[in-house]
Amino acid sequence: MRVLVAPDKFAGTLTAVEAAQAIATGWRRHAPGDQLDLAPMSDGGPGFLDVLHAARGGDLLAATVPGPVGAPVPAAVLMAGGTAYVEAAQACGVHLTGGRGGAEATSAGVGDLVAAAVDAGARRIVVGLGGSGTNDGGAGLLGALGATADRPLDRGGAALEGVTTVDLAPARRLTAGVELVIATDVDSPLTGLFGATKTFGPQKGVAEADLPHLDAVLEGFAAATDRRTALEAGAGAAGGLGHALMLLGATRVPGVEYVAEAVGLAGRARAADLVVTGEGAFDFSSRAGKVPYGVAALASAALRPCVAIAGRVLVGSREMRALGMDAAYALVDLVGEERALADPSGALADTAERVARTWSR
């Protein structure tokens, strides 16, 4: 049997590469003769560089940049041909905030990575957006690229209160002649009911009571730059990094679709008998640009069954089918929550072995 294994990361426990290897390990225990094709995936968030490096090769340029709360963090730029790839989460991921709220976190480090890509001669820069701990409208990125304003751009969204003027010309000159692309897992605008702050602020540590004020601050930032850009789908990605890069001329692509094309997933699905995907928590939000939904859509187009293995499965059978899955299996249900957290790789392998007993013929 030919099995395509295409999971996302299991947030906080396993990278997509580690998850694919764990699934393969467990599957082979039951069905050592099956042909396994490992295709780790990403939606533009953490793991974006690892997945593309595995698929396309290229050179990783090491860099040290300011993290979201100022402390320096290690990061990299992937150069493949004339294209550079940047993973925003490496510079401003929520895992780097140390519990501090997203209102004070800065995206300046992402700007430094974009500048490093320009300095390396990139004519095209693809920035993966997802998993950020920032909510500054991309002001930090713009400041790192040379933009100036009448309020500090590198101290988080809250510091933008009262901003009236922003000079983007230096940042635009720096990136002139470079094609910018953002790969996002969400299509939110910058502000409003479905914007970056109100939708994702709470998971970044922004207090519920502070959400309306911070959203209003970003409204002011949008008015000082370009209000229409702030309304674009994807402008609210990564706390508004989408907005900042769109101000510099970036175009948006869905992250899952971009990575799927890069790794040739559609053709690999057609060559398989079964597709296996997964992520940390499989719920109805997975439909909003997440890996399992994108993988299931490609499996459906190839007329192949698709099953998901996740840390938790939080949808019923009807919702699961609406998401394109033939079946979904939860680690916490099959091996227990304690084991799933203490030994995520082993727990995922054990779950995959059980799934193989049902699906491998």
C-alpha cells in the first residue's frame, strides 16, 4: 500500500518533520511492506523554513535578530536560487514572548530578516506568516526597514497610540525591485470584529478589556499609512505583518497552497492509496487555512481517502466529513493525555500503528 504522510507541526511538541517521522515509525510496525512518502507540511507558521528547505534545498543564512521582547534570538533566511524564504515566527513567535502580552511585542526582527534577504541579493522574498506573538500592525518590521513615524515603531502596538504620520519611503526604497510574497494561514483584515486584535489578541496575552483600545490604536496606524490596505484579506495575519508587507507591495498566497505546490503534493496524492495528515488540535477552525483541510482537499481531488491523527480531535463525525476527512484519531483518546504530553513522538507512533491496523490492507 502507498501512503502519503503529510502532517503539520504538533504545536509545542513536534515539528512537522518530527511528526511525519513518528507516524512513519508507528505505521511500519504494523505494515513494514507499505511504501511511505513523507511530506511534512506548513501553513506559513513555525516550520515553514524546515519544510521548504527539505523540499527545495538551498542555503540557510544564519542571523541573530531582536526577538519580540527585545532579547536577541537566532533565526535564518533560506536562499534557493534568487528566492529568499523568511519564517516570521523565528523572529517574533509567540513562544518567544516569555508570557508578555502581544501589545508590547515587536516585529522588528522580521524586518531585519527581510533586510538580510535583500542584502543577500534576493529578487523575490516569500515571508511565512503564522504563530506570531506580536500585534503591532507590522510597525516593527517597517521601522527595521527604515520607515519613520511620530511614534516609536519598535515598541509594540500599544506604543503606536496617537500616531499621525508614517514615512514609508525609506522602506520602499530598500525593497524596490524585490518581489514580496506573504504566505498566510488566515485571511483576516487588520482591524475590526474579525481583525488581528479581536480574533487573535487573546491567545497572545492581550487582556480582554484591552482589545477594543488596541484595535483602535491599530485603526489609527492604518489611517496614518493606508486604510484600504488594512482592509485587505490577510492584512491581519501575524498581528498585522501582512498589512506592513502589503504596504510595501506584497501579494498574498494561502500558505498551505504555496507549500503544497512547492512539495508537489497534488501529484504525490495521486500516486498514493491513502493520505494521512495531522496537527496538534483538529477542530472546525482547521478549515480556515490550516494544513489538514488543505491536505484533505488535495486528497479529495485525487479521489483518495484522507485520515487525520491529532493530539486532540474536537469535532464530531459530521463536522469531520465537512472538513474532508474520512476519519480522525486523537492521541489523548488512544494513549491518554499524560502519555501524549510526556512522550509526544512515541504516543504519535503508537497511535499511527493503531491507525495502520484499520487502514493498511
